[in-house]
Amino acid sequence: AQSVTQLDSQVPVFEEAPVELRCNYSSSVSVYLFWYVQYPNQGLQLLLKYLSGSTLVKGINGFEAEFNKSQTSFHLRKPSVHISDTAEYFCAVSSGYSTLTFGKGTMLLVSP
Amino acid sequence: DAGVTQSPTHLIKTRGQQVTLRCSPKSGHDTVSWYQQALGQGPQFIFQYYEEEERQRGNFPDRFSGHQFPNYSSELNVNALLLGDSALYLCASSLRGDTEAFFGQGTRLTVV
């Protein structure tokens, strides 16, 4: 069985400040890791994914994440956030066939 | 490319009724997965269809059933609706063997 823990339900941050959204996972098999973003009343949009290779993954909108196998973590980072980054962010794992196990989400609140 | 499209966008049903939600996958995709996202929660996997058969199923009761048509579109049926079935239902499509799933905007179901 797989599980995902997003350690913060809400992260408030000022515009242009850096941000890190934390994600830890548990799995008995090798996994693929994903971060999705959800804007209000919308579906999910893929930010980035880790399948194999380099542990630092770059995604859209200036986001990046680092896979740490020993700590079973996949934290999401952005060096400078914008108001438009305000949204819900979901970390997810998959062991294949594109079925995903999601965390409960982290609400990123960017204020001026 | 219209991406993944879901219908209807919103609907309201009464307890005990039955509902059918529809999904058209992204062009070229052959696999459809359904997720339930309760308010304030991450999406939970319901089931996945490929080649018109249910291939994987999450921890949902038999009241939840589905179908995939030869054109790869899919339906999610829920019988004997409960208040707890109120949620955003997300459809995701992918190409079999690929890791990335593309999500629709979802159908917001309210059970009263």
C-alpha cells in the first residue's frame, strides 16, 4: 500500500518570498512522484513529475522539487512566489498504470 | 485538442437517487480513471477502465460502477446516493503504459 503525507494544510507567504511545500510518502515498491496544482473550481494540472534519473526536477511556472529516497520526501519549492500562485497543491505517488494516491493537499496563500 | 471533458459540470440529486457522470478522454488516450474529491480532501481513486474493462478499483462500494465505450469515453454511475457522496468527481485520461494522467474540470455532485 502507498500513502502520502503533506505536512502543512496551509502555507501563508508574502509575494516574492520563497516557499517550500513538504511531502513525504510511504511505499513498499518503487514509485513515481508528482505534484499537481488545483485552482478554485478547476481540475488538476500537473506541475512536475519524478520518474527516474536526476533527483532535482524542474516543472512549470518556476517550480522545482527534489526527490530524497532516504527520507522518502519530495518537497516542492519556488524561489519567488506570485499572487497568481495562490492555489491548492497536491503531492501524489504512483506505482504504475497512472493510478494515483494523493495527499490531502496544501493551500498556498500568497499575499501582497 | 479539447483535453479531458466532463459533463455535467454541476448537478444536484436527492438521497436514494441514481446519477451518471460522463467523461471524454484526451485525444489519443485509451485509459480512463475516476477520482472522488470530498471538500478539503485530496482526490481518492475509484476505478480505472482500459479496453472497456475495469482494471483496477479503489476502496469504494459496489454502488459505484462504471463503463467504458469503444470510443474510450466513460461513465461513472452511483446508485442509492448518500449525503456523503457529495463531492467533486474527477476524470483522468492517459495512454496505457504512460505515467502521466490528464484531468478534466470535474463534476460537482451535491446530494440533498
